[in-house]
Amino acid sequence: MFATLRLCRSNRTYMTLYRQLPLRQNSNGPFHRMTGLLKHLTGTQVTLHTSQRQRKHRRPSSHVVLSRCLSSAAAENGYSLCRDPETGDAISVAEHYKKYGFVIAKDLLSHHEVSSLMEEMLDICRGKRGSIPGMVSSDCEETDEEVLQKYLCIHFPHKISEKISGLVKEPKTVSVLQQCIGPNVKAMQTMMFMKGPGKRGQACHQDEYYIPTRDRSLCASWVALDDATIENGCIWIIPKSHQRGIIYPMNDQHNDERFDSSGESIGYNYPDSAWQPVELRSGSAVFFNGYLLHRSLPNKSNWFRRAFANHYMSAESLLPWTNDGRFDIKDDMRDFIMVCGKDPYADLKPQHSFTQPFVRAEVRKQGAVFNEVI
């Protein structure tokens, strides 16, 4: 990381050093040792400033909004407790999810897992996993950043990627899902967000509007690969907004240039102050109920906000999901990954392949039926 070390005497800066060293919070970090040494040698006051060049890598604050998982030390035991933001008491993941409509899992993925998924995302965008409708060709001379900047979001990448299919069934993720949904869980959708600088956010919506389960069991996991901050367009939620049990009407033709081609929920009647940002460190995730109102704003930083959003539900429930009319489904869309437990309909209904990857359109063309690049 680049940082600027300034040696000052009588308010005059007379030397600036640049070093590619990590900044530390403890007193034994390299910059603290360096500043102490230089002060001893020169007799000058030494101050430390973060370089403007490094803003794209700025991490969010060490706390996350409203909730923090407490028992993450033993990964094999999964995540089991959260801090209730109203009482300060330790409560179960299931209780927090039921009360507030979401739960945050810190450090769900390791640094190695995050790096591996970033590489897979780039390979998909370069066409190394096969052609996807809406993708444009890229050549070897294009930088990684230029390739990723072409796309906002790709749906169903698990169809062409074993790594992403593995992410869907990641053990710690499964532990949280079993507490939020139950013992039998299936996943029907994955989404891969690149969201480069200047890319739009997504307007307020509820996932159950698009993916209607019979038992209201829909749960999204939103996993940050980059640090997700207010600046680069993190998720915003209205805690407890799932409790009303209402699916609000959707305006499919909004003209808000902050948001992509997806629709916008209307009539929900919460004040602007109800919105809460969910800033996440790389590798952390937020799980939220399908009825919870949520949105994201544009990326105003000069770096990416890469993330995966996967959708899960109880395997006991049928899924009458047509994906905005793409599928001819009457009662149950049986194209899914069985995440854990048993499929109670396995002997009654075979699985069929309906979903295929596509590129989400940032701006919907006039007359377009779907929000995808054609």
C-alpha cells in the first residue's frame, strides 16, 4: 500500500517518502517504527498521511451496521450468535434473522477463496468459460480492469463455473442458511456483480417479487469480494421491513439514472432515514430475507465493488418462478442446486435445465421485454 510520510518542522514540509508497506493499527507497525526512528534522528515532528492514490483501496470502518457475528472462531461449528442492536444481548442467528430480516457473517471467505473467485470472475468476463449472450469480445491487450468494466452483472454464472457452484455450497454459508431457512435448502440463482467505477446501483426492491416461493423462505447471500463501502455502492437495507409480509408493487419503467434497468418497488412508505448501509469487508457476507427492502447506489469510487449474490429457499416449497416470463412454468421450476438436506420431491419430479447465463442491461432499451443485453 502506498502511503505518504511527511517530516515537518515549523509547519514546513521538507521531505516526502513513499513506501509500499501496509499500514498497521498497532504501535509496532512498520510506519510507527519508522516515524519513531526518524523523529529520534532528526528531532522533528513526524506525521503520517494516507496517499490520495490509495482511496480506491480504502477499507470500511471496523464495525458493520446493526449486527456482528460473535462466534466465528471455530469455522467448523459455523456461525451461531449475533449481537442484538437494540438490547445488546447475544441472540441466535435464527432470532436475529427473524426479527431484523438479515444477518451479517464476518470473514465468511478466506483471502485465498476471495482471490480465487476474483480470478474466476475475470476468466468468465474474458470468455474463457464459454460464450454468454450479451458479452462482447475482448483481446489479450485489454487490461483486467477494462474487461471487467464492460459488465455490471452476469446472471447464473454457476451454469458455466464449478468454482461458483462450489461457492453456493460453501460450508459456513450452509451453516447460516440452515439456521435462517431450515435443514433442506436449494439454490436457484447466482449473480456475479463487477460494478466498476461509475456503474449504476439497483433500485429498491424485494427479491420475493421476482422469485416467489410458496412459503416465504427466500434468502439471499450477498458476498463481498472487494470491501463494500458507501463510496463504491454497498447494499442498503431497511431493517424489519420484511415483517409486514407485503410484496409491494413494482415500477418497471423508472427514470432514475442512479439505477440500472431493474424495476423499483413503490408504495412502501418508509422515510429516507430508515435506510441503513451495510458496509462489508472483503470476504464477509450479508444474508437477508426475500421480503426485506434493499437497494444499492452508484459506484462513486475509482475501484470495483465485486460481489456474488446467490438465492436460496426451502426445498419443501414449490417454486412457481418464470424469471420474468423466460420459463414456461406453471407450478414448480426444478432447475436448482441442492445445497443441503434432502429434496422431498426427488422421486416425484425430475430436474430440468431452464436457466442460462446472461448479461444484465445497465439501461433497458425501449421496447425490450427483459433487462438483459441482447
